[in-house]
Amino acid sequence: MTTFSMRQVGGAALLSLTLLAPLAGHAAQDAQVTPRKLAFAEAVSADTDLAAYYRARDFAPIWTGTDTTAMQRRAALIAGMETATAHGLPEGKYNADALIARMQGVQTDADLARMEIALSRIYLDLAGDLATGILAPDKVVPGILREAPVRPAAYYLDGIQSADPAEFVRTLPPQTAEYLGLMKAKFQMQAMVDSGGYGPQVHAEILRPGDSGREVIALRDRLAAMGYLGMSVTATYDATMQAAVAAFQANMGLEQDGVAGPATITQINVPVTERLQSIVVAMERERWLNMPRGDRHVLVNLTDFSARIVDFDQVTFQTRAVIGAKGADRETPEFSDEMEYLMINPTWHVPRSIVVNEYLPKLQQNPNADSQLNIMDSQGRIVPRDAVDWRQFTRANFPFVMKQPPSNSNALGLVKFMFPNKNNIYLHDTPSKSLFQRNVRAFSHGCVRLQDPFDFAYALLAPEVDDPESFFQSKLRSGTETRVDLETHVPVHLIYRTALTSAKGQIEFRDDIYGRDALIWNALAAQGVTLDPVRG
């Protein structure tokens, strides 16, 4: 019998199979079949991709050899399993001690064959979870219209056979500054969970500079626990506490007035476990985007109501944004695409859902309602409003389209940024400028409105036009709809992060405005991701 020692994790026997097919039934017909061959055939037959991979390499072992390279691969797998929880993976799924004990229990060649396939399966599960996430994003939340960049088994199996298997495993998770910052925040937040949380909550509607008493002490203690305030015994809302509150507000996306009003106290009172959940969900979301995002790309974080242009990992332009209102038919989806062109002085082609659900009922009450919109027939002719009995139509049989010609009052404003997609989502200007002064900016039908669309356009055109501002303004002054193609398409990523890191490496949080992260956390918990319970 062969013993699978902890050091060799493979014993003296080598796995050298010459089966012509991975099916046990076929192998049984071979007079030279050994129990090990039968075990290998049985273990691998249920997995077509794995069977094909091993067949292509003449069933040479990856893990169970006695050579140094096989030992390095086993060590890399064990090390990866031991760090799984640091990445927010299910603790019970990757139990390194249990696997080592199982390897030590190998006695026969048949055991060795089964262990070879078991190690590959465990490794492929781990590699996939680390690289592209535990969940299929489009199966968890209807508003997530992206697929994780799942890679074939051969990519991971080839990688573990590289010169440095441990380094290959280490580079499987996203190597972005954001992911590394989230990992650091997770470690710190887990330590806070283990130490008992942030302390008693603040039971006050509003606290201002100059206030004192028990609730100010509770505010002081929670700010100190979160790292915004040094150790203090003051019971007065002094200038130091005001500065700490303002810093906290900045990291929550709130107005930075240094006054602990209702919105600030709500955020102050969020339990540390909820913050940790947000971080774990953000890490999973980052794994869903573990792919090249473009040296230059546009990043729209829906929860942050912001749009950024990112050049070589540096934010070079940022503006406020308005996103879709709450509700299944208006919420802005998450997906990635490529911006192809700008439309200056755009015509608004009103989506049919808006036409029949919003404008048709108005027309039936008053034919002259929303007169800024042209009603067009199938031939492109304007339909006189007073020549039609609008009451005869329903949502199902309304035969016309509606358009708004270019103007300062156009719903799209004076420019829109197109990345053609089946969801009809794009970035655009808006005449409703006052909405950008709101802290929560979810008001649109789903598209993303920009506060500074002209500057956004100048930044986009800068690599392609010598004087982007003059170029843009000349097209704008014409008053006619003008398409400007981008010579180099720019990737656009619409994301949703309630936990994110700042340029200074601090952890920030935003509200789960659409409730999507709650659904993702529930799905992660169903897969075995857990947090230690704690109050506060």
C-alpha cells in the first residue's frame, strides 16, 4: 500500500494512467485495468472538461507526484485555501486541515487516483471563486446585466503548473488598488467585530457643536471606534468633534457641515456587521470585474451618484450624476459597454414605455399636453394633435412615436454620450440642473444625467482634438443634431458599490439605494459566507 505523507502529499506512487477514455465502463473491458485506473475513470468521468484535460496530457498527474514541482502545487493550493476567508469566501468550503488529513489517509493506488481528481476539483473551485466570484451576478439581481469573466478550467490548470504556482494563486484575485483596499478594510472591520463593535448607538435626532451630555458621549465613542476621533473624555460637542463628524460625513457621501443631523446619525448608528457585509459584497462585485477595464475608461458608481473618467488608474475628471429612480422600471442597470460617439444637439426619441405609460394618458385628457414633443406617424410625418381622437388608443395599439427636437429645453439637454446597448441607457445633459444639489439623486427613467456634460465632453475629446472646447462649441452653435464619432472607443462601466475606498485609501460607504447589495449578501450567506454576530 502507498501512504500519502503530509510532506510529499502523494507518496511513492506516481499517477501514470493510459486509459483511452475516462469512463469506468470502458476501462473495465481492459484486461490490464487496475483498481487505480478504475478509480481514476470513475472520478473523472462526471466532469467532461476535466476528463478532456487529463486525456490530453495522457493522464499525467498534476498534484500527486513526489517531485518538487508537485509538492509546490500542493503547497500553493493549501496556502490559497488558508487565505480564502480573507477574501470573503465561505469558511467551511475550503478547510485546509481537512484536506491535509484526507491526503494523509491515502493508502492505495485507487485512493491516489481519486485524490488527484479531488485536488483538481477543489483547486478549480477555489481559483474560480478567487478570480471571478462565488455568484453569477446576472442570476442574483435582475438589474445586474453583466456576466463575470469566467475562465476555462484549462486556464487555471495550466497556471498552477507555471514556474511559480504560489504566485499564480496569489494573482488570481483582482490586483486593483480597490480590491486590496477592501481586503485591508475587511481585516480591520473584522477586528472591530471581534472586539465588540462600535459601542452604544446614538439616541438623538440631532446634535450640534456646543451640545453636551450622554448622547454626545455616545457619538464621541462611536467616532473614536471608527477611527475618526482620538481618545477623549470630553462630554461636549467641541471643534475637534465637529471636524471628526465632517470627516465622517465626507466618507458617507453626506453634506459636510459638521452637524450630526438625522442622516448623519443614521449612518453613525449602522452596525459594524452591516459595514462588514458591505465590504464583503464589494469584494465579490470587484471579482465580477476582474478583467482589463481600459487604460482610459468611464466609471459610473450608481450609489455614489457620480461619473468619472479614469486614465491609467487615475481619476482625471469627475462630475455629479443623477441616476434612475427607485422602482423596477426605472432603476439604472449595471453593465459594461463601449462609448462610440457623442450626439450634440440631440433629438430625444421618447422610449415607447414612456410614451404609452406617461404621455398617452395625458393626451387623452388634453391633446395639447407636452406640446414640446412632436407626434410622428410611421412615415415620419407630424400628426396634428387636434385631428386625432386619442381616447381610441391603448398602450398596446398606440401607433405613433414621439420626438423632441434639439433645444435648450430638450430632455437630453444639449449633448448625449452613446454606448449603444439593448437597454437604451446612456449618459446625457439635462435642463433640470437643480437636482444635482440633492444629496440623493435618483430621479431619471434609467439613463445617467451629468452635472457638467460640456466639461465631460471636452475631457473625452481631448486625446483626439487639438482644441476640444472650440470644436465642441462650434458644433453646439450650429443648433443642428451632430454626431461626433470617437476615434478610440472608451469602455464604460456602470457599477454599484456601497463600500469603496478613497484616493487616500480610506473606506467609504454609500446607501444601498436599490437594495441590490442586500440581495447579494443573502446569496453569499446562502453559499456559506458568515460573519461573527455582534451588537452595535
